[in-house]
Amino acid sequence: MNTLTNVKPFVNEPFTDFSKEENKQAMEAAIAKVKAELGRDYPLHIGSKQVMTDTQIVSINPGDKDEVIGRVSKADQALAEEAMQVALQAFESWKRVPAADRAGYLFKAAELMRQRKHEFSALMILESGKNYAEADADTAEAIDFIEFYAREMLRLSRTNETQPLTKIAGETNHLTYIPLGVGVVIPPWNFPLAICVGMTTAAVVSGNTVLLKPASTTPVIAHKFVALMEEVGLPAGVINYIPGSGAEVGDYLTTHPKTRFVSFTGSKEIGLRINRLAAEAAPGQIWIKRVIAEMGGKDGIVVDETADLQASAQAIVASAFGFQGQKCSAGSRAFIVESVYDEVVEKVVELTKALQVGLPETNAPVGPVIDQGSYDKILNYIEIGKTEGKLLAGGGKAEGNGYYIEPTVFADVDGKARIMQEEIFGPVLAIGKAKDWKEAIALYNDTEFGLTGAFFSSDEDRIEEALETMHCGNLYINRKCTGALVGVHPFGGFNMSGTDSKAGGYDYLLLFTQAQLTSRKN
């Protein structure tokens, strides 16, 4: 590949306007095309080999449980070890490929994904239960990650610009960023394209090779991405696709002496397990493994009496129920000062009750949750909520041949209640009352998590105080607490929300590299 020159500055991929009939029809056509391809068998990708196994992961449509998206071959420890050896071998050549050439593969992939944008989104609509806008935003974010990280690798490769060193007579000194080695990438199901793509492309453009273990509920969209990377000519072994059990394959690779890093997005519990396992040096291991973890959230919105109350209510509902509350950034808590509490709660309930639950392929505002386990867990939390607060909307199952739950609102919930403290990851909102804006911020901060938050006020002094005292990785003023954009809102949180990785930011690729200083006597 040729060295890249004159790369345009990064701009975010625009979202599709589905109020336009031509765009709606284009998505419907893409859904029909994807539906015609459902039920296929998908192999593992280990180097240049495609491996079919007897044991499979069956991916189903959470909005229509009778529809099989695909059957994906399942790796065991022996195949995981084979993939590790292939990745180790591929690393020896891939790390020597110039940064501009590595970035070139990404630019080509971004263009192909852009051309097939609706196809990727349609597959997510069917496999993960996203509506049109949520799926379109996911695909746009995937394109953004590819474009952004390609440019970042080009920037970091110009070390004389990014890390100018103090000059001394008689020496020439350089600081360069070199890759780590073989990494395990474990993406989540809730952003099955964007986060999978972002984690993987960041690792490989930095010169590493990857063992990609996708989420078991959304392995087909991950396969579609891997196939795209192979189509653009990415060398065999740079990305190895090995779906499998977390307990069998995930733990095996996390503890493997040749694993250099683990990049994970998912629950607090699994993130802590990975961190613990990775911390123990295995026989033959010669490095400290790096763990890059983005974990859970119990995010919230604070509203004071000077705020635009209608905009606040709209933001609370959008943050709580966008993609059924299945975002680590979802605003599952709201704290409202008592003088406007009843008015805001009334508006939130009215907006929530107007949401329609239905099949994602018909673009219903609210779709299903991801699987039976999530369905049962969320319904159990709703029953707990009925003992901890006043049920004002929803409160149970919704109709449909899938995992449908009514958007649920509880009011008058104590800050220490379980539904205020524990991550539910579903369409459940808990609202609490505060005597004033300072108490509301204190209630917001009373959590083990620290990912996103929002503060609604028109008082500049209060806003300045909130900016200093609300403890989270991504704090938004007078807007919803979901919807981070690559390059605009680098994403990652504090405390039990992870390692503050700041995906989509200028620090992120450094997590996949190590800095080396070379000094030459003149």
C-alpha cells in the first residue's frame, strides 16, 4: 500500500434522517436483503483458515424469538491456542508494517462500511433489537472509530511533532510508540458493531494482532465486520475471530502467558474478574498484562428549579429508554429539586407512556431487551422497585414474541434503594427528590460508578459548581447523558465504571502501545 498523504481532517459520519421517505425505504430494503440471508452457518477465522465446529452459538432475533439470525461456530481451548499461535506469528510481520500502511487498511474499510451502511444497521436491528436511529448511530460510530483511529496512528507516527524532546548537543533522541503484542478483544452486545470495531481497529492500527471474542448474543454482526476487514486485504492472522464461552475461552486467553493486553467492555463483575485474572503472572510470562476496561454505569440526571423543565424531562426519558436502557451511559436515575419535582415527574411520566413498544424492524421507539437472562433480571428488579418506590408507568411485560418490557418509572425512590444503586441495564428509571441542587448532586455522586451524568440548570454559578463536583467521566450540561460522539466526547468513566479509557479520544491509542526512547550519539 502507498504511504498516505493529504488525509482530510476527521469529521463525524452524519446520521440518517428516517423522516425522509427515501431513507426509510432504503432501510426497509436493507432489512429485506438481510432477512433473505438469515440462518447461515458462520466459521471461526484463524489466520487464513475458516474453521467450522460441531458446537455452535445460535444467535436469535430478540424481537422475534422464532427467527434465527445465524449459527456461529464455537471455539474451544484448543482452537483458542491455535489462534494465539497464529496471532503471535502474524505479529512479527504486522508490527513492522509502516503506520501509514496500517492506517490505509482502515480508511479502505471505512469507505466500504459507508457504502453498505444500511446493511450493517439492518443486521443490528435484527440481531440486537435496535430501532432504525439507534442502529444507524451505531454504524456511524463504527465508521467514526475507524476514521479517527487511522488518523490518530498517523499522528502518533510523527513523533517529532507529538513528542518533541528537549535537544542537547551531541545526541539525536526520538520517542516512538511501538505495539504491545497479541491482545484479546472482548466487546459487548449492546453496541455490537461500534464498540467491537473501535476496540479492534484501535489495537490493529497500533501494530498489534488480535483474538476477537465477540458477545455470544451478537456474533453475526461481528463476523460481518471481520469479513469486511479481510475484504480490504488485512493480512491473515491480524484479526482472528474466535467466538466462545467466557468461562472456557475468555479465561484461558486472559491467563495465557503470551497475552499482552485484554481490551474489554461489559459488566462490572466480568471486568473485575478479568482484571484479577490478568494481574496474576503465568509461568513464562515476561510482562505485566495491560487491561483496558469500560464497565458498568448507574448514570443520572440532576434537575434544579431554574432549568428548562420540558427539555429536562425529554432528556431524562431519552437517556433512560433509548435502546431500552441497555447502554452503559443510560440515565437510569434522576434527582430533581423538590420545588419542581412534581412538575418534572408528571412530564416524564407523560412522555414515557407515549412510547410505543414493538418490533425493531418496524422502527418501534422501544424494542426488546437482548435475551432471556436480561429479561428475567429486569423484571425481577421491577418487582424490587415496587417495594422501593411509587410505580407511575410501566411495571411489567409488554406484548410480542420477544423479550419486551414496558418502559417503567418509579418515583419517590430513596438514594440508597437497590434500584438507585445497582445497574439494571433495562428500561427502568428511578426518580428521587432533593431539597436543593446541592443535595441533588450529592445524591448523584452516591454511587460506586462514575460514567456519565447530566446537570440541568440556567444558573451559571451552579453549572460551574456541577462541573467541578459531579464525579463522572462524561458530564453533560443541559443535554441528555447518552450519545457520545467520537472525537467530540471521548468516552470512559471512573470508579467501577472502568479504567477511564476515553475511547474515541486522543489518548486511546496510547493504551495499545508502549513508548520507546532511542538515543544516538552524534
